[in-house]
Amino acid sequence: MTCSSFNDDWEVRRSSDGQTAAIALPHDAMLWEGRSPDAPSGSHEAYFLGGTYRYAKSWFATQELDGKLVSLVFEAVYRHCRVYLNGHDIGGIIGGYTQFEVQLNKYLRLGADNLIEVTVDNANLPNSRWYSGSGIYRPVWLRVVDPIHIERNGIRYKTMSICEPAKFSISVDIANPDGTQVEISVILTHEGVVVAKGIAQGNRTATIQLDIPGPLLWSAESPELYDCTVQIRANGEVRDERKLKVGLRIIEVGGPKGLLINGHPTLLRGANVHHDNGVLGAATFRDAEFRRIRILKETGFNAIRSAHNPASNDMLDACDELGMYAMDELFDNWYDHKTEHDHAPLFEDVWRAETDETIARDRIHPSVIIVSIGNENSEPSSVFGIETARRLAERVRAIDPDRLITAGVNLMSAALGWPVKRKGSISEQPAGKIAPNMNSTMVNAVTNQFTRLMKIVPKLKRTDAVTREMFELLDVAGYNYGTVRYERDAELHPDRAIVGTETVPGDIVQTWLMVEKVPNVVGDFMWAGWDYLGEGGIGTWEYGSVRSRLLKPYPQITAGCGAIDVIGEPGAPALLAQAAWGMLDKPAITVRPLDVAGMKARQTAWRSTDAVSSWAWKGCEGRPAEIQVISRDEEVELCINGSSLGRRRAGLAAGYIARFRAPYARGEITAIGYRHGVETGRSSLRSAGAVRLRMAAESDRLSANRQDLAFLRIGLFDDEGVIEMLDDDQVRITLDGPASLAGFGSGAPATEESYIDDSHRTYRGRALAVIRAGAIPGQIRVRAISERHGVAEVVLIQS
């Protein structure tokens, strides 16, 4: 088999005005459309405009393809997509997140040019509760195989035992039209050394058992992977070969024993993440996905939840290789509408195929330990909620019995929903017609106005009554905002395993206490680990006389609730989580923004603090500074320019936050931690001196493949590396060399600037530029030119 990139040399045409552009995939057409205050997408999709598009590519099919099966594999297209070959409709997909394959042979012209066209319709908005992107936003692959070949998702494996030697089973599904007897061989290597191999005979499927001496086990803490080669031979000739990475690990879960990975108790320090890549929009690049997982892991997370749709192949590869547990989620919508033009009316037609594709794809990834069948779907006492969950769970187990199954159930929504009599079959219920119920957006709005309800309503007896039947269908009960039920439900249902599928970052201290205290609870996933586009401003604070609201008006672009912002900078919620997890080894100083000091602040349920780690606030001398020192120490002493403000209680008793107030004074601020009166550690922040524009590449090497990315961190730093918060500047990027600017922007929660322009204003002194590799080797000189802070330059090498 050959599977080669089919991403180069496309053209896209926008239907609204006929404008065309030459592109390489992946491509997010929604960034191209731009934004408008009156966009029908509204705050859900960050005021971006929708549209319809036609992608086209001319491709020469050589005579060498004669006798082969030729197809295209699209990792995802958003949405309502049809694929045409030489004018003939050859397939497509309705949904926007599922991989699919189309066969080319019937209309393929060998020895000639062939026209591939892909139509995409994302005009009807809103169809998502967050930024979706548009177009062919994930990679496309040309797949060429012999008639006798390994099915595309035809490999699955299982670790039977991790004792010496480990018992490993691998099964292979074979496409074999004539039923020819074939030989299937499997070779497992580690660092080039063969550790196990086996051979089997068959014609449709085969299972091979391997003994692996001295097994190296996969976990997030030690992500050991083996290289696996599977070959199919017929009449002594290799007809197909597949290479993949496999990880040996065993998952167990249940009641008081919690979650065991390879026999070891494991707690999930989880991050909810959406699929967009910040300044890249929805476009999915391998380097971007690996970067995100690397930063999440460095911050302290050991698990992600792909909210609320299947993760990309590259993200799961990153989880496998870097070590990150994954909860892959199938759907946000079942039959209940959450936005006007969403997936709900289509669900009955597509859920089987989309489930089959995703689960068959996921089962080769050791990182995927849990599959979520939905998020805040139909009210759990309704026929839709119970029967849909049952059908989905049965379908997942039939394809992959070795992953755990959960669903994110909003306990407040469940408790407030109307009771429904369960009668008739689900096929008799009209799609989109469910019990009167509070959907996700409604619940979020109520929660934001009356935050205490989140801690009161789930305690009701009714909550247990209406969720019990749903949770009995799952391996792990997923609680959205239901921490207050952990202890009680562990008593009521001692065999139930529980995971916090969504919790607010500000509750992490008490939440993690419950995770550690209640054996049934296997972990917590905060909303959100990484900030995202759309669902505008649910975590953004408002100041002054502005009326408080959940979703913010134009030009709000991000949700504003991430522990890490859209350009990859961790904030105070990440530090608080580290303290709760026991991973903070010295005090961490954060300061509420001095430019809004004294103004009335309206916070949201999804961000408990607006503080940032900085003492560089130009022009704010004398303003009242609110200082929050995050620390596990019993006490914290704070000094400003050598003068002590005294000690304040910290540690668990204070929610790991010691609070101080003082007039802002330029210079240095130092926090000193004490336990039993003895200093345990200290940290300092200082004001910035004269700052100038600086730029640093996270990596200065690219491959000439049009897919590699270089991330350039841009900031207004002084000579000692201190960044200034309040001296933002307009910066323009220029390139000299065979590459392009893939995205440029900042972590600003509200902006009218476009991520595809070459000019952007810094936010809190920072911005991020992303350079996309070209097709030929060469040197790439990137310059950042500011209006007031000079010029910065980096050189990238593309080979």
C-alpha cells in the first residue's frame, strides 16, 4: 500500500463572489470569509461568516496505477461535502469531523489528467456552539492498494497480559475479492531490534498472538511504543504492507478501585480542548497538534477530552508519542438542537457510519482509553437520551470492546428537565423533538448568572433518579459540573466509576480534593484546558458599567476560559491547577491587571481570576494592585522593593491563594513561602525596563513539504527578558524565502484584526506568528517590524 499526501496544488473558489486562490491543504475557508458584527453565526462562532466553496485539483494518473485500487481519504471536511471525479459524483459526507474515503477507479483516466472537485456548504449558521471553520481543513491522502490488501481500518490489537512475557494479540482484516489464501506476518521492533514476530494463514481475517519478552509498557508517564510491520503475501509476493506504532497497556476501571493503567492507580488531570488551533483557525497541522499536547503536558495535564467531536489523527499521534491519555468524543448533538442549523436533524442518518469510522480508527491508539458517546445530549429520562445512549454504547463495544465508554451528562440540565414517559421505540420519535429541556447554552447562561445553582441543583434527589439509567449503560459516568455529587453517589452506587467530564477552573482545588478522596472518581477535566475560538467570552471578564452577559458582543473572538490561551501561554488557572495537583514547588505571583484597577469587575463562572504573572505595568504607579500568590505553603510573605507587606495564610486552608493589596511601584516583587516557620522557596517578578521587539523560533528547521510549521514567539521584552503588559504595538511580518505566513495573532479575547493578515497588534506584550514550509529547500528570513519598538529577525532553514 502507498498512502501519499494529496494536499498540494489545489485551487479554491468562493461562491459568494467567485474569488479564487491557489492553496495547499489543509485550508480553513472561514478565516478567508472574515467576520461581521451582524454575522448569523453570532458569538457562537465568533462572528465569522459562512459560505459555499468548490475546491479543485488537476491530477495526472500514471499507467502504473493499472490494476490497483485508488482512493482518496479525507480526514475531515466542514461540512456537507461532495467529491467529484471528472464530473462524476463519487461520494461525500454530511458531518464535519469524520474521516471518509472515496473510490476513484470507476471514473479514473489512466495516462491523463483527472479533475478532482470538492464542494463544501457551510452557509447556514450557526451550526455549532463554537468556531467550526470551513472547507477541507484536515489533510487528504491518496491511497493506492493491491486488490488484496489490508482494510483501511483493518488492524486492531490488544494487550492480553503484561506479565513476563507480555501476551499481545493483533488482528488483521483483509480485502481479498477472490478469497486467495494469503500469509499474514507481523514483526514488532523496538529501536530497530526485533522483539517478536508471528505468521498466520487466512483469506479474510487473521489473528496472531505474540509473546513479548521484557515488555515496555505504554502510559502517559512512560509512553513506550513499538514499531509494528504487518505484511500480506500471496503466492510469495508482498501484496500489502502497513507500518504503525503500538503501545502495550491494560486498562481496568470500576467502583472503588478507580482507574488502573497497567495495574497502577491513575488519576486523570484532564483538559477539555476544542479542535481549532488558534491563529491557524480550524486548519489541522501535525506540528500544531504536537505543540499543543507538548505544552499541555509541560503545564501538568496528563489527559485531554476532545470536546465535542473526534480528535484529529495528528492529535492522537501526539498523545501516543508524547504521553497523554485521551477521551475521544463522538458527538455534541444527538436529536436535540443546540443551534439552529446543527447536526440534530441529520443524526439518525449518520450516527452509525460516523461512529464506526471513528472507533475503528481510534482502536490502534494506545492513548485513547475512553470514548465519549456524547455531551449534554437529550435529557436523560427521555426516550432519546436512554435509547440513543444504549444504541451508541452497543455499537462502540461491537467495534472495540477494549475502550471504556462515557458520556458528559450535565447534572443541572438533567435535574431541571421535564419528566418524560418512555413509550414507543426511538424510531417512532420525530428527530429534533425531545422533552422540553434546558440545552447546553441555556444552562450555561443560567449558571453564569446564578453560579451557586451549579452547586445546589445537582444535589437534588431527582438528579440521581433521572441519570441512573443512563449511567448504568456506561463504564464511567461522566459528570458535567457535578462535583457536589461525588461522595453521595459513591455511597449510592459503590460500583460506579465517575469522571468529571467538565468542571470550572476556579473549582479545581475542591474538585481535586474530591478526586483524591473518593476512590470511585478517576479524574477531572477542566473547562477549558486550552482556550478556543467562538463561544465568545464565556470566560472573559467585563469592567466598568458594561452590562454583564455570558456571550459577549462583536468583536469578541475567543471563549476566554482556557488555562492556556490560544497562542499557548499558560495563565493563572494553570498555576492554580498545578498547586491543586501538588506540582507547584514554589510560590507563583499573579497580579490583577493594573489598567482596570479600581473598576467594577464582572467575572464569569468559567474564569475565577483575571490575574496574570507580571509586575510590568507601564504608567500605573500608585494604582491599587491586587496580588494573588498561588502557593501550597502554609504562609506567604510578600516584599515590594525589599519592604515586607507581612505574611498571609496560603495552602489548602486559603484555597492555595494568598491575597495582598498594595500601591503599584516599579521594581521587584518577591513572594517567600513558609512551612512551620521555615522558608521553603521564593520567586520574584520585576518591572520591565526599556523594551524592544524580540522574536524567537521554537524550532528553526523546516522540511520542504508544505506541511511543517515554525512557531515564532513575538514579544516586547527588555534586556533581561521581562515582557511589558501595557505598551502594545502594531507589528508587521515580512518573509523572504520559500515559505508563507500561515497565521499571525495574539491572545486578545476581542479584536477586529484577521489571523490571515500580516499585521497584528500585540496583546499583553505578546503575539505569535506561524510560518508554513514551502516546497523547495532554502533559507527563510522572517522580520517582525513594529511601529515603536524596532525590528526583530529570525532565520529558518528549510531542507
